[in-house]
Amino acid sequence: MLIENQPDEHSQGKAITCASLCMFFATADRTIFAVSGKAMSLDLNLTVEQLGILHSAFLLGSAVMPIVGGSVADRFGGPRVLTAALASWSFATLLVALIPISCAQFWLLCLLRFWFGCSEGICPPAALSTVSSSVPATQRGQALAKVFLCLNSGRETGLLMG
């Protein structure tokens, strides 16, 4: 029986899948970047200090944005905010891949890593808001367990891939 204003099971499944994949890739990326730092620094001729600055730029962005992301998700809805965050995240990733590394571009790379961190930092509250608004309270614990399973699986996958 469909309750008024309650998404059907197909919509609930899509919301859970989207939120879960978002969390999987977010944690996989964080781990891959951390694990492959030494190889990246050699490949891109980065000093240890520069690599640390890149890590810090990303982490600063991802640390400050969950509070903002939660407020924005409350105002505009988790699915919209999650979609916008994923689009921003993807665009920042594309731009990072297009930048040739030199001293002149290093600070641009830092800015893009910060942007990437901000976009990724919005994803957790938006993903949880998406599930909360799409899944009935009686099934929400199970749905959120799937999201957090993917979050943890992304970390382990990142370790294996890094």
C-alpha cells in the first residue's frame, strides 16, 4: 500500500543506491589519494610539503562543508543537493586532470583540491537527507546501514586500489 507523499519502492531503491554509491566513491577517493601520495609526488615532481598542502586543501574543504551541506539539503532537498554536489565534484575532478603541474599551476591545483573537498564534504549530509526523505521511518535503519556499508567498503577498496 502506497502512503500519500511516500515514494514507491523503485524510487526508494534509487535513492539508497545513489546515496550508497556516492559514499563509496567519496571514501575510496580519500583513501586512494592518501595511499598513492608517494607515487603521485614522484610522478608529478611534488615535494612532501606540496603533497601535504594538497591533502590539507582537500581536507579543509571536506571538513567545513558538511554543516553547510546539511543546511542546504534541509532547504532544497537532499536529492537536489546530492546531484549538484556530484556534478561539482565531477567537474572539479575533470579540471584537476587537465592541469599540467608546474610551480605556476600548483596553487590552482590546491584551489581545485579545495573545491573537490567542498563538493565531497556536501555529499554525506545530502546522501543521508536523500535516504531520510525517500524511505519510510520503519525501513530507514536498514537503508542507512546500506549507505554506511558502502562508505566503509569504499575505504577498503581505496586501500586495495591505492
